[in-house]
Amino acid sequence: MPVVSVTNLGKSFGAERIFSNITFQIDEHDRIGLVGPNGAGKSTLLHILAGREEPDEGSVSRARNLRIGYLTQVTNFQPHHSLREEMRTVFSHLHAWERELEQLAQEMAGSEALDDTERHTQLLTRYADLQARYEHAGGYTYENRVEQVLDGLGFTREQQEAPVMYLSGGQQTRAALGKLLLQEPDLLLLDEPTNHLDLATLEWLEEYLSNWKSAMIIVAHDRYFLDKIVSRTIELAFERIEEYPGNYTKYLTLREERMERRMREYEAQQAHIARTEEFIRRYKAGQRSREARGRQKLLDRLERVARPQDFPEMDFEFKPVIDSGQVVLSTHKLTVGYGAGRQNTPGSEPIPLVQVADLELLRGDRVGLLGPNGAGKTTLVRTLIGELPPIHGQVHIGHNVRFGYYSQTHAGLNMERSVLDEIRQVSTLSEEGARGLLARFLFAGDDVFKPVGALSGGERSRVILAKLTLQGPNCMVLDEPTNHLDLQSRQFLEEVLSEFGGTLLFVSHDRYFIDSLATKVWVIEPGGVLIPYLGNYTDYRTRKRPVVLDVPVPTRSAPEPKTNRSAARNNGKKGGKVRVRTVEDVEREVEKAEAQVSAIEEALSQAALDADAGRLTQLSAEYDQAKADVEALLAEYFAMLERIENGEPA
């Protein structure tokens, strides 16, 4: 049964046509991925579906009493509310019922009601009815739901109790997403919900939306996310839509097949037209002129097949102008953080963020740098390339290393210059040569004269990539290079980087991008310690094979594991020669403990859906204990690594 029907929808901005003749419907359990190039009108279509903008043509019919939830980039919070209080406003009707239940309880306990049997019965009936409605609406579980969503979105307890006015823009967007999820609308419209989410939060959101019962439309540039969530894909491009069953990967396959079939049809018709025109040219004045005229009439009536339109693609490659030495860079007892240059300034102590293993980046390595938001990934890469000084330790740059740095904030671009001038500042290209280069980055015609400050995020990304191709680096250091790029551009960038003959070090939250490129991952683990792992992101998540190097131990003290305390005491004795537990033993126990945490999280979600307050209380206690066990085992693991480094028995 459709909850929304869209008929012949059209929209223009001035003389620019955005889309026309858009017709589709949304059923009550649909999971739709809305895809297409940047600027195709995806956000505009969501605005119209939400009723925030009117179409120029056509109509949108919505089911009666349909509740639509729309994630926008503009939040509307009460600034002095704590984050938790702001989330609770979703349940204002439950709060009103709570107050009424308290009032009814007081009245029933009063002498007046006790003396009046009829009045007492009325109050009791109202109390029972309201209590049933309260319980059915989740009155006994909404606090747990608020906590589950805020924890899942990565908010600390301190952030949950702090006023929302102190949250960053990215945190406020995450909070808006949490508030929207708690409202449980009949139709969920999500425009780039994965922005500002680190990998752990992203995976939590995937699990949460996988259990979502109502309809949703998602605009996202994360392919793993789309593959896991959506079951139907709508492509908006070239002013029209095309529908495909299945997730994003299935859409790519079906789209390619559809494009090939259309191209064959187009080419076959073009060949038929060419043959017919040649026949008409040869015989229009001869004995077969009647036949030629007949063919001309048929040709005039022929419905022409349009040449299939496909997305424009960039066309470039990265070529190192010189090979680096075998060791691109190495670190020694490195600590990075804020304010490293202020050690000698009174009252301005530097703030450490990451302790780095004594490691090496070798020529040809492809390393993905992972970690939660705020962990210090950008600070680390800027320190490694020499833009920031370290707090402690050293970074040694290898022979003939030429860095090419992509900043996620687009630092290095002059917003006042035109695109053309920005390119010519870093090259000896003529204007014609620079325009030819920019055409390969999809800047055509007068686009090259636009000021950089007037460009979209995706266009600025393409300018930076163009500049990097001119620099000829042999070590590419990329900080969130796929931000602002549409899905087609991301895929092309992956292909280009996979063919790059130098070294890669990149920060990304795009798991598909990481899996396609990385041969190692460096992970900033809890406690601010950088641990290197072999393999790509999937390998890290499934096997976690650490590269055993000089790994610093977290500075914060950790509780002793509750299990195997006797073994720990034996290992600590002087002359103890029997190693009761190995690093591999602890790794296996950590994996089991993390699996137990995941199982309890799933059970908590189900108990919340079932409104089972008793089960929620029991599982909450088990969850806290399971998390404590994981932390204790991790502390033991890091301690064992330190003992191995010092040549002691583990």
C-alpha cells in the first residue's frame, strides 16, 4: 500500500530545469536509496516529499495522518537543554501522562475518593486505561531508548548531560538524527545521514536502520551503507528518474546491462538509418526512385532512439616524477597532539592525542588510518608530513620523498582566485593547456573562470586533485578525499589510486574505499594508542592481526582482568618461567568478549521493542559487566605487548 504517490513532478530554478515528469510511489515498508550525481536534484526532491517545498508541476499525494521525519542540516534545539533533555522532548506526551498518573494516584489515595466509591472507581478506571496506553507507547522503556540511541551515536555521558549549545556542528547533526530516530515516523527521509559519523557509529546506525519497520528514502555516498540498508534504488539524473530493484551493488550491475542494451539498440538504429539514407541517395533519381521515396517516408516517420546518456567521468592519473627511498617515513617514540609548539609558553601545556608505535611507512604501502572522530587522525597526518611539530619523539622522512597532501578542509586553495588561475599558480601550463587539464576534471567552458570560493565541495575537491596531478608526488597523504564526491567520482578515484605507483596514506570513513585500497590499517585505539594491523578494513574487523612493533601502553591505568588473576600474579613473580597465557590466548578472549557485548546489545534492542522492563534491567547489568570485561582484557593485551617489547615473558 503506497504511503506517498508522486505524479509527473517537475521543478526548475529560474531557467535551469532540475527534473520533470517524475512519477513513482513509496510503499509502507520500502527502503529506497536515492542516487545520482551531485546537483541532480536529490535534496530538492526530498524537500518536496517532506512538504517543505512546492513543485512547479505535478503532485504529491500522502497517506492520511502520515508522519514524515526529515533529517536536515539545520537543527532546531533549545540551546540550554542538555542533550538528553532535548531527546526526551520527543516523548512529551509520555511526560504528560506521567504527570496525570501521579495526580490520579494522589487523588485515589485521598480521603475524598476513599469515601466516595463511585468517584474512586472512576479514578481507578481512568488510571488503568492511562497506564495501559502509557505502557503500550513505551513509557517504561523510552529512557533506555534515549540512552541506546545517544550511546550508539557516540555521545559520551558528559556530552549527554551538557547543553546542546556547546555541541559542534557535526555533533548537532548527529543529535538531530538521534531525535529523528526516536520519533519513529512512518516515512524517514535521510539526506546524507552518514556525514560526521565515524566507523563505529556508522555500523551502529546500519544495525538500527536494519530493524526499522517503516518506509525510508536515503541519500548517501556510502556504498556499504546503501548495500546493507536499501532494497530498491532510484536514480535521479538527466532530469528524470529510473528505478532498479535491489541495493546499490545490484543497481550498478543492472544499470550497466541496461546501458549496454540501449547502446546496442541505438547503434543498430543508427546503422539502419545510415543504410537507408545511402539507398535513398543512390536511387532517388533512378529506376528505383519510387522505392527510395517510400523508404524516405518510412524514415521520416521513424521514432528515433536517443543516444543513451551516461555520467561524465574524470580522466586523470597520478604519476610520481621520482621514486622515493625504500623507507618513506619512520617514527620514534612519537606523541602528537595540540599545542606542540607551546611547550615553553607558561600555562600552555600541549595536549597529547595519539601515541604512535615505532613504525615505518615503506615504499608501495597502502595504509588506511582509522579512528573515532576527535581521536587525532588529521593532527597525526599533518605531523607526519611536517606541517605540525610533535609533542614528543621524532618523525624521519626518507630519501627523495615528495608528499602530495589532500586536506579535508580544502586548505591550500585560494578562495579569491579563479579555477584557472589556481591551476596555473602551481604549473607552467599555458591557458590553453590549463583548460585542457581542467576539462579532464569536468570543468568546461566558463566554469574555469569561477572563483574557487563559489564552487561546491565536490568541485573544490576536483581542483585539489587536479593540483596534485601536477605536483607528481610519490607519497599521497589524503585526509577524507571522498568527502563531497558523488558515488561515480569516488569509484573513479579508487581506480586511479589503485594504479598509483607510489605510497598511500589516507584517512577515510568509506569502508568500500578502504577495502579497495588498503593493505594495512593503522587504528587509533581507545586510550589514544596507534596500533598497526595487516590487511584492509574487513580483515581488521574479522581477524585483527596486529603488526607487533614498539607499541606504547595507554597512559591511563586500567583495571586488572577479573579472570586469570592467579596467572597474572605468577607472571609477575621474579624468576617466573612458565607463561600461562599467550598474546593469542588473550586475543581469542577479547574476540569472545566483544561477541558477547554484541549479543547483549541485540538482546537489549529486542527487549526495548518488546517493552520488557524487567528484561531491560537485567540485560543492562549484564552489558555493563561485559563491557568491563572487554576493557580489562584489552588492558592485559597491551601490557603483554609491552612485556614482549622489553624482552620479558608475556
